[in-house]
Amino acid sequence: MTLIFIQNLTPTSSWEYFVVFLIGFGCFLIGWIFSKRKMKRKYEKLLADCESEKTEISMDVSSSQGVRAVKTRERSGKAVDSSETTQIDLENSPLNFESFGFANPSQKDDLKRIKGVGPFIEEKLNTIGIYTFEQISRFSPEDIQTVTELIAFFPGRIERDDWKGQAGILKKGGDTDFSKRLSTDK
């Protein structure tokens, strides 16, 4: 019975196919137009809500004028020669150079002779203006704390390895156990 009903509904001429196509296409267009209108209203409402809640973001960069980045490594990981790129700002430095003295690269001692100071830490010390055993031997507890914060490497190392005592011996031309081992290893 259902087969006979379906046979009667099937179009038999090309004109009937065209009419069925037009009815389907008309339904599609009506649905598409209504959905576009509904979405447009929805997003217009959301946009209006967002614009009413808009807040202004201000970035004050004036406080960072004294901060300067120093390039310490190349992209390959190779250390940059700090003597060329680094300029020490003695006026704005947190270190108290009056308490332990000023020095420049021409007066530089081999700070690696102090136990706990390797090439990397020596470079960091030179970057902040510390070049000689004399300077290290005159460190006060406040200077030690400031240097520890500035080199940001192994907190407490200066006291633990007694840099001040070792520097006092080395500035007089003496040798520590560590500096003796360094000279025999070479």
C-alpha cells in the first residue's frame, strides 16, 4: 500500500523536478535569512555590552628608566665580553664604593684565585665594578649582602667560602690553599 502512495508522489516530468527544486531552495533561503538576522542581533547586543564595559589600560613606563638590560650571552650560549659592553653607573649603583674602594679594569686581579669564584662569577663581579682583592677584603656585611643580591648566584657563598679572608691574604701577595692548588695545576 505504501509503495503505491510513493509512486504517485514521484515527479514524472522535468517541470515537476524544477518546482521541487524551487520549493527546497526557497525554504533554504528563508531559513538562512532568519538565522542571519538572529545572529546579527545577538552579536550586536554582545558588542554593545562589551563597549559599555570598556576600561582604559595605561602603562606607566617612566619608573623603568633606570633599568638597563646587559647582554651577557650570545644566542649560541657563548659569553659576551663584558669589558666592552658594560658601563658601571657608580652614581646609581646600590653598592657603597666609598666603603670598599673604587677600581677599574686596568687594576684587575685574578679573582678566580679565590675559592668559590669561577670565570662566570668573576665576570659578574667585574660587571658590577669589583676588580681587586683589595675591594673584596674591605667588604662590610652590608656590602656582602648587596653583592650577593647583585650577582644572584649561590646566596651565602661569600661568607661560606670566606672571600673576604682569602682576598686579604691574596692582596698581600700570599697564597691560600686554593690558590696554591691553582698554581700547581697550571
